[in-house]
Amino acid sequence: MFAALRDATARGSKVPTDLVAAINDRKRELNAVILAHYYQNSDLQDIADYIGDSLGLAQAAAQTTADVIVFVGVHFMAETAKILNPTKQVLLPDLNAGCSLADSCPPEEFLKFKQAHPDHKVVSYINCSAAIKAMSDVICTSANAVKIVNSFPPDQPLIFAPDRNLGRYVAQQTGRDLLLWQGTCIVHEIFSEQKLVELRVKYPQAAVIAHPECEPTVLRHADFIGSTTALIKYVARSDAPAFIVVTEPGVIHQMQKIAPGKTFIPAPPNNNCACNECPYMRLNTLEKLYYTMRDRSPEITLDESLRLAALKPIQRMLELSANS
């Protein structure tokens, strides 16, 4: 409630009585599409036209016929939509919705790293800035990283950036000796192995499902490792009655929809919190979404030369993932 009041004060207007209706009305007026990530709050997921992981959202952004794309996610996701849609307006409810993983790979430092290894091709996880994408040969997501890496000849040296944990996991799956940039996600790097083991004891019938951005000490306890979408599909087909979910807990909303009779337990981080929410994803609210659509601001803009440089590796990823 207090967040809603702050949003209203900042925008100089009262909050509409029915936010959902107001958002839908504005969406029709703008011929807009609302894209939301699985890590958003449940009310934002429910109002979205498309909900997905990074790969699915990139594919949806590439295919939309809407005039306006409203991205309910974090900055690099909205940037990716703009890279793919230069003539469309791309809106993000809160420009402060960044990404710790993207921030862990400063372009100036990465350029030096790349120049120090001129024989290497660069595979970059989509959770990075447009500047990093522009320095990459191909982009990947957690859903297609193994496939993307395997698309290179076995003797081709590869840099994998920016997530070291996903890179380490992909190296294990492919048998490749990847040169890793040492970036991490604040959500996935602080899951507690000790608390996870305690949960397994408390819920012996529960399967542990984890995202590959997690630390190896956590992944070794997982019964299934996969992208956000893969985790959702797994809970639908698994016979397990319960799941310990080792990723951002926003995804549990979709898991409950697809498997309503099952139990989902969010894995706790290595602190006193009960679950491990992404503070950047949670900056978005229904109020901010409404005001963004009303004012058509904040808008994502990109220098055209940077956009074109970043477009090529994204297009390569989409080509390689056409059947994903």
C-alpha cells in the first residue's frame, strides 16, 4: 500500500480504482503488448500477455506486431526488446530495475579481457548489457546455452560471460574448457547449502529443482537442473508430490497453476530471509506499470550503432534456437 502511495505521489496523480482495467484500457489504446518475466510478482504475471524466461521473452519480442512493448522485467530484457524492435516504443516501469549479473561485467573491463584472448569466440549469457552483447559472437540463455556452445567446433576456444556458475555448468555438460568471466547473480549465488540439506530432511518426498546459475555446492543436491521454463515443465511431468525450488520464488506462481495439487517450498538464502527474491525484479508494481503506459515513459533508447552491433549475436541465438 505504501509503495502504491509513493508511486502515485511521484506521478502526481491518484491511483485508479481498478488498476487492471485501467492498464487493459491503455493497452488497447496503445496497441501495446505486456511481456513479463517469471520472477515478477503474481499480479504482474497475471496481467501480462506473455510470461516467459529470457529465451521465450526474446522470441516473443522478436515476433510481436504491437506498436508498444511494455517490458515487466529488468533493464537488459527491455534493452533486448529494443535491439530487436528499433521502430517500436519499448517501456520499462522502473529504470532502476537493473541486474546484478549484468552489473558484474563492466564493458571496459570485459573489452580488455576479450582483447587478451584474441583467438577466443565470445558466448554471452543474455543477462548482460547491450555493450557486452555487442562484443559477443552469439548470445545464449540458460535454456539453450549447451546447444549454443556445442554449435562451435570442438577446437574453437570460447569465452563464456558473464555468469561463472552457468558457464561452469555448461562446461560440465559439454566437456568444453570454457574461459569464464567471474560474474554472478545475487539471487542464485547465496542459496544456503546447509539450509537446503535441512529442507531435504524435513521434506523427504520433495524433489530439489535448481537453476544452473546456482553455486556448484547447491547444484550437487538437485534432482533436476534447468532453465526457468524447464523447471516449470518438470514439476508438471514429475511424480513427486512436492518440490524445493532453488531459484527466484516468483516462478512458483506458474508452478502452482500448472500443478495445483503439489507443494512448492522456496529454498532460503544464506541469511535470515525466508526466501530469495530478486530486489530488482520486485521494483516493478501494478501502479508503475499503469503510469508507464499512461505517460509512455520511461522509454528505452539505444544508440543505433550499438543496437546494430548487439543485434547480430542475438539474431544468431534466435536462429540456433528456432525449435527451442
